[in-house]
Amino acid sequence: MPEPLPDSAFEHKRARNDAAEIHYVVAGRGDAVVLLHGFPETWFAWRKIIPLLASTHRVIAPDLRGLGESSRPDSGYDKKTVAMDLEAVIAAEGLTCYHLVGTDMGAAVGFPLAMRDHERVSSFVFMSSALAGVGLERLYDYSAIGLSAWYWTLFQHKTFGPMLTSGHQRELLISWAYRGSALRADAIPDDAIEEYLRSYADPDGWRAALQYYSTLDQDAADNRALLAGGRLLRMPTLGIDGEHDGRLSTATLEQIATDVRGTLIPGCKHWIPEEQPEALAQVLLEFFAHSRSPVPDRDRSIPRESQ
């Protein structure tokens, strides 16, 4: 793997459309890579990955609408609209082609972006996620998942979600998300947690964050519409999951794409960029290199899993 760039090489920038101003970080030179973070994170989730990729790629990591240093509109948190925000970033950077990587909610945002911008998306990595309307709903099935399903419907409820969680973001997110969803409880350091909580413990930030869940029914309808008539993603795609997390990413891609690969990252649970940054960067760099050339017809639609 090439020598990583220092953190000081990160450049903070902003792009605006009619509804939102999006903060993003840029580093490196070469083929472009756009990294989309998940919930409850910001661009900072990629801080260990960016230097590893930026030695050979131009890396762009936005804060999604309402999160981090991006603006917090009252509405527009369905994933199709959030994806449209990112088109302002892509235009500001003058990208003619780019690799797209999304994790968790960022992967859900990445799907409509990849469908809309398919001529410029060289490859799509779908990590630690599932899609509304394409299997995500099984994660709220109490009969199958049990107590682990507790937060899905609570966060989706526009009244009781905010009522029952507001003012408790710090203890909720530390115990359940940052500590409880990692293989090792200390995998995300305290200073990183504090950086995330600058956004999520803020009342207005939490209001915005919960709307990523309360719009899931709209996302399901939008995703089904995008896939209507047999439309699928045609670029190379890669599903990635932590070895000790749920394994829905590749299974999801197999329903929405024609050229699918899958892999597990050992030694981690949900927070792959935090828990195993070097292993993840190596997988991404190898996938990007392979994606520069067309995939032979005989390999299309055949998922391949590696460790």
C-alpha cells in the first residue's frame, strides 16, 4: 500500500444547491473517490481511510445534509433528495467519473446517486447496509430480529422518536452505537465520539438525523420506482460487511446490480472504517484498480467472496 498522506493535507470546502450547503473534505490526486458516511457519523468516519487512499486518488468526503458541518434544512431527508445534494459537490469538483463508496445510511444515499449518475460512476461500494424496499424491512421485524430491532420503528416515528430520545443522545449513542456496535467496545476512541456528538447531541442535529429514519417509507417507494422495468446498476459493485455484523450488503447488491462482488472484513463489526481501516483501504484500492477495465461477460452477476 502506498505511503499515506498526513492529515494536514485535508482541504475543507463547501458546495451549495438551492436547498442546502454541503461541507466536504478533499485530499490527494488521481482518480476520484467519493466517500459517504453513515449514521451516527460524519465525514470524520473516513479520517483513517482518506490518507490511505489519497496517495493515489482524489478523495472527497462530504457531510450529508443535516449532519456535521453541512446545513440543516427542515426537510428533504429522503435519500433521493440527499443524493441530489451531492451532485452539487460533484459539479463543484468538476468530476467526469468517480468511484462511489457508501456505508450504512451513506450506502442508502449512494444507490439513488449511482442510478442517476450512472454514466460517471465508475464503481459502487455498498457497505454495512441494506435498502428500503429491497430487504431493509427485515431489520425491523421483531419476530425475526428480537430486541435488536428496537430502534428502527422508534426512530421512524415522527412524534415519539424525537419525544423519547431528545436529551438522551449522548448516553444512547455511546452505549448502543459507538460502543455496542463495534467488535471491541473501545474501537472508536473517545475523541472521535466527541467529534460525532458535536453534531448528534445538538438538538437541531438530532432532529435532522432522525429524519434519515422517518423518511424510510418514502425511500422504499423511490427505490422501487428506480428499479421499475428491470433497471439495474451496470457498473462494477462490491458489497462489504464486517465479519461479525449482519451480512446484507452483497445480498442487497444482487437485487439491484448486474456486476456484483462481495467480501467480509475480518476482526470488526459495523464500523469497518474505524475498526479495520488498513484492511478496508486495501480492499477498496484493489477493487478500484480492477474496475478501471471492463469485466468479462462470463464474470458478470457472479458474486465473489474473499477474506
